[in-house]
Amino acid sequence: MAKRRIVVLGSTGSIGTQTLDVVRQHSDRLEIVGLAVHGSIDLLAIQAREFGVRHVAIGDASLKDDPRCDELAALVGSLPATADDDEVSGASFGVGPAAVAALTQLPEADVVVNALVGAAGLQASYATLAAGKVLALANKESLVVGGDLIMPLAARVDAARRAAGVAPATGPAGALMPIDSEHGAIYQCLLGENPREVSKLWVTASGGPFRGKKAEELEQVTPAQALAHPTWNMGAKISIDSSTLMNKGLEVIEAHHLFAMPYEKIEVVVQPQSAIHSMVEFTDGSVLAHLGTTDMRIPIQFALSYPERWEAPVKPLDFRTLGSLEFAAPDTDTFRCLALARHAGEVGGTLPDVMNAANEVAVAAFLKEQIGYLDIARCVEATMDAHERGGVQVVESLEQLEAVDAWARSAARVWCDRR
């Protein structure tokens, strides 16, 4: 069986390093052919050497004159080609966003794992699907900001996969595989089911480190407190989003696009143990739930193995020791970001782009202690309100979304500077 060849964008982050761990465990089935990072040159060099990767890129253009880049270029140029690399000549190394996007075009790549953080991942997702490759998506903003552009592209790749006979005999064709605990769970619960018989998608949330707190208790929250997620090990930005419940808001918008589900059929439920990763409710009252160990390597592996299931990458969940399962409604009055994200999704157009950009700016400002914790939602709401007053646009192009993103970031920075 031929190995599946993978490009990992964001290889030194949480999802990226866990993807590499899955590849280590299944080296007979998976091979890394490209790696990209934002600025972690030293760790990228270690990864390239370990996996023999001859195509690497660094996203931070300001590092182009760093002497370590010359060393990395020399390293990848010295690595031997694999026996199956006859159709590809030489190695490649580049610095800047274009170099990262270029990895999605490697002719030998079958799957691109997009684990980039923030709106920067949208360009890579678009380029991956435009090249006809499978997109294993961990970058939330690709669908939150550009779902209106990404999903039609994915449908075209799905059709091409079916026409070429490389899609599974049953089930989705697999052009876009979600690397996300919640959406991976819903994806699996829907396998073999009729989407018209779905009455509700239940997106689960741990509730974050401040579950049960009220607004007055959160005014003095520090970045260190907000980064202390109770169950998941994630990067700083995603951890803050989880604490504000913005992460769930983004996932609601993603679910709308991924599963073509109207917002009135998508609900968030707090499940503190994080054992149930999400659920699908059907018109007859039946509910399918996806349970498992709280380890991202499980959804990562399924995205890479689909339609097959391989040996578990982690110790399976022992239901005898799980204890109780709790459920609660999210507090959207205290955690305003969830309500703001749902509103952005329901309005649609360019409003989710503005919401996402403002949130990125506000989270960065909070991490630098320039604004307070509750100011994150205030900044997002103020920026969204300004955009709605000016007129929300229909999404038409990446260039349009980039321009709206730039406006929203500028507006959000002005708001933060005035605090």
C-alpha cells in the first residue's frame, strides 16, 4: 500500500507536533514531505532532519536574513530523496507567506494538514483545495472567515475524487477532513446517515477554566489564569478563545459550513469532562454521541486514515473509571463571545471576518496585558457594530476578505489603544 504523503503547515504548534507523533506511530502508512512554521527555525530543523523532509518554509518574512535560514536551506538540500521521489527534482526552502502556500502545490503531496493559527490559514486552505488535494483542517478561521469560498472548492474536489475513483465507496469523498475534536466527532456520527433526518448538532464545550463564574468575578482575570485550560493542551490563542467561549462560537460557524446545517439546528452544551466530543440528534429522537480520550491525536489520525480506522494512537477511554457525565447550558450573558460569534454567523457575509479579526487583535492585546479580560468581548462587539453600520458585504473573493480583515484589525487596535 502506497504511503499517504503529508504536508504539515504549523508543524511546531500543538496540532502540528501531535500530527508528527501520529506519523511516527504509522510510518508504514504515512510520510511527511513538507513542513512549515511561522518562526520556530530551530525546531523546524530538528523535524526536517528526523523525517527527512526536503521541502520546508518559514512564514515570518522578517526572518529571511537570519543566518539559521541558510543553515536550514543547506540541511534540506543535503537530505537524500526517497525512492519514490523520482517525479520531483531537488529540495525547496523559502521564507514568507508565499513560501508556505507553495508547499500546498507540491506534486507529491496527497494531504495538507493546515494547523496554522489565525486568518493566515485561509490562503493555505484555498490553495490546497484549488490544487485538488485533501485538506485536513485544524485552522478554524478558514471556514469562519472564508467558508463561502472554501466549501464550494471542497465540493469540486470531492466530485473530482469520485470521478477518479479515489473516493471511498460509501460516505463523504473526503476532500475536507476536520481535525477538531468536535467536528471530527460530528463527522463520524453522520457517517452512513441521511442529513435530512438530522434535527440538531450538539457541539460540546468543557466550559473552560472559568465555568460557573459571573462577569464581576472575571474583571481582574490575568493571562496566566485564562491560559490554564482544564482538559486540553492547546496554544495560547486557542486557550484564550476557549476560556471566553469564542472557540465554541467559531465552531458553531464551522459546523454550519461543514455540514450545511442551519444555525437553528446547532446548539452548544457544556460537558465539563470533555469525554463526549459532540453529538448528533435525529428526527426520531435518537442521539449519536462520539466519546473518547481527550487527546487530539485521535481526530488527527482519523483525518489522515479515513475511510479506514487504524490502531489507537493513545490509551483508550476506560468507561469503568470515567465517573459521571455532566451537562449544562452555556452562560452567554457572562461569556459574550459565544453570542457574538453566533450573531456573526447568522448575519453572514463579511461579518464573521470582522468578528474573527477583532478577536485576534483583542486576544493579543489581552495577552500583553494592554486590555482586560472582559474587554475582549467588548472590543469584538464594538468592531462588529461599526461594520454592520457601514454595511455587511457578500463574500466574493480572498482579496475582499483580506481588505475587510485589515479594516477590522485597524478598528480593533484603535479601540484597544483607547482603553
